[in-house]
Amino acid sequence: MSNRSDLLEKLMNINKECSCIESNAISELSSENEMVHIQSEASVTEDSNEELTTDDENVINMARKSPLFVTWKIGKDRKLRGCIGTFNSMNLASGLREYAVTSRFSPITRDEFPKLHVSVSILRHFEDGQDYLDWQIGIHGIRIEFNTEKGYKRTATYLPEVAPEQGWDQIQTIDSLLRKGGYKGVITNDVRKSIRLTRYQSEKITVSYNEYKNAWRSRCC
């Protein structure tokens, strides 16, 4: 889950559709379209002659059509500003266009731009867990399926970085995820054991607004 802005640029250079998104975002100055442009342009410098490693090529092939999440954080303390994504496999360009502008949080304002960091998490290595503890903090993200106290089926997920950032152990993470998914009853060990858990890993790429701005200026010059 390293910060690899250079890899994101390679993804953008390979995916021609991303170039179209960038051009559209430049010509339209609405806040929403500029946010998509920031997300799709999250790269550092263009170096089309740089050779890709085998690992990079694997990630690029995976990113062409993969589940993904987009996370916005703001300020020095990187407070969560927005996070949304999909477990359906999507083309990178289509996924960024659809999920870079989240409707779950209030719209990002222009005044917030200089304080923003955006991350793209490409999800991979999905595995069924044997039980609710069959995953490792800092390595796996988890997606749980469960029935609420009223019998309704619900799902919820945390990306791999959430538990270590919050300082949670596995049980605290599971309990928080149950609450996030809408479970309102008493959380017992039997409730935890009834969970169907899927674990996964991610390639996470992060860029700040200032990095984006500097990269864009260098491309324009």
C-alpha cells in the first residue's frame, strides 16, 4: 500500500480514456468537473520512456478493470472528507469518473482544494475468510455480510489502512464495521461468528493537491 504516484502516472499514460477525462475537466471549470480532473490527473511527471517492472505491469493490467475506492482526506491531520467505491470490476477511467465525486459527503469547495489529499485504492486478492478473525491488520481490508437484529441482510467494508489508523484490534474493527453496516443490537460472540467475511488487499496511490498542481504546471510549460 505504498505511495506510488509514478505508478499512477503510468496507469494514466496507458489508459487513453483518462486523457479524455483530463481534457474535459480542463475545459469545464465547475467544481465537480475540476474534482474529477484532479483525481484523473493524480500523477507526478510524464516519463513515457521509463521501463515498467513486472510488478508495475501486473498492477497496470489489474487496474484496467478492477474494484476500486476513492478516498479524500483534508488538512494536516488527514481528516476523512469522503470515501466511496465499488466491488464491481471497473475500467480505471470509468471508475474515477464515477467515484471521484462522492455524493455521500457535502460537496468539496474550492477553498478546500489546497488542503486535499486523494487516494485511489485498487482492490485485489479477494479470499473468503474461515471466520471473522481470518485476516491481518495492516494487510487486509475486510468486507462482511451479516443479518441485522431484524433479519435484514447488510454488508460493510473497511479498507486495509482503516484499522491501523484507528488503533483498533480485530474485534474492535469487526464491531465498528457491524455498527457501520447498521447493526443496532448487542454485539455478542455469536453475532461475530455469524458473519461471512471476505478479505482483500489493495494497491493504494496518494497525491496531494499541491503535488497535482506542480505536476500540471510542469506539463503545461
